[in-house]
Amino acid sequence: MAWPYAELTFKAVARAVGAPRSLDQAETLALLDRLSAKAGVEAAPSALMAEANAVGDNATLMRLARKLYDFRRGMTRERD
């Protein structure tokens, strides 16, 4: 359940930053890793995707969901 949410988050951020739609998942994660490092966003998308693939319980899922939310907000400069 976690990786589809992570994938949707990364696709939304990729669109928001103007990434080419022709990139595959690995290329998109690599691009977002570089952009997030430049933007000073704490969590790297590749690390978040690895976490998403390893989620085993609800508490871990909720922590990951918060990290993904914070990542999206940091990359798109969204405000509450």
C-alpha cells in the first residue's frame, strides 16, 4: 500500500517541477534526488521509495506518509 502512494507523490512532484513525462521511474527518482538535494529537502526520494517497499506495520506507514507529505511540500513550496 505504501509504494503506490509514494509513486503518486513522486509523479505529482515531477509534474510540478517540470520533469519530462518520458522519464521512467528510476530516471524520475534520480532527477528528484538531485533536485531535492539542491532545494535542501531533507529526505531523498530514492530513500523514501526504499522505505515504502519495506513498510511492515501501520505506525511505519504513517511515519512514511508524513515524510512523503513533507517532501512534496518542500519541493513544491506548498503551504497549509
